[in-house]
Amino acid sequence: MNNYKNDNTARRYIAHVSIFGTTQIHLRNPYIVAWWSASFPGFGHLLLSKYLRGFVLFIWEVLINLKSHVNLAMIYSFQGNIDIAKEVLNTRWLLIYIPVYIFAICDEYILLESKRKM
């Protein structure tokens, strides 16, 4: 793999090839990354190759979702049983869910915007 010549004309390299793998720069729209994060926290980080933070946010969201019974409350509210949905929903866990959700969206957007300005 010695077919690379450094002529210093590029502002940054498109890819870096090493024995550990290939690291590539992909310019992405920050709104797309934020949308992936809004659909499920951690997906945007996985899209940006931030695997550790992405999997931690993914597992955190699943844990909080299970503990707060958000999906069950949604099912009851869709059926029109609002009183049962209020009883099922654990608001203490739900209050932890909201900041992590907002953090995931904002962090991915800021990460991508800082990479684009490099």
C-alpha cells in the first residue's frame, strides 16, 4: 500500500489507510444526523463513527424507556385510556429521559458542525 504520495496540495486528506483500518472523512448534512438522533438517541453518533458514545446512548435510551414505561403509556393513550396511561408512566424515569434525548441531538449536531469548520 505504498501508492500514496504526499504533495501537500489538499487541505485535508480524504482517507488515511493504516494496518488498523481506513478512516475516511464523510461530509454529512448536520440536519440528517440530528434527525437520526431524534429517531433514536445514539444513531447519529454511530453515523459519525463515534461508536462508544453511540452505543452508550443507545443502551441508555433502551434502559430509560423500559423503566419509564413510555411505550406502554403510548399504547394506552392511543387507545383512549388516558387515565391508565398516567398510572403506568413513571415520571421520575421520564424526567431523566428528556435531557439525555436533547443531549444526544445537540451533541451530534455540534460535533458535525465543528468537523465541517475544520
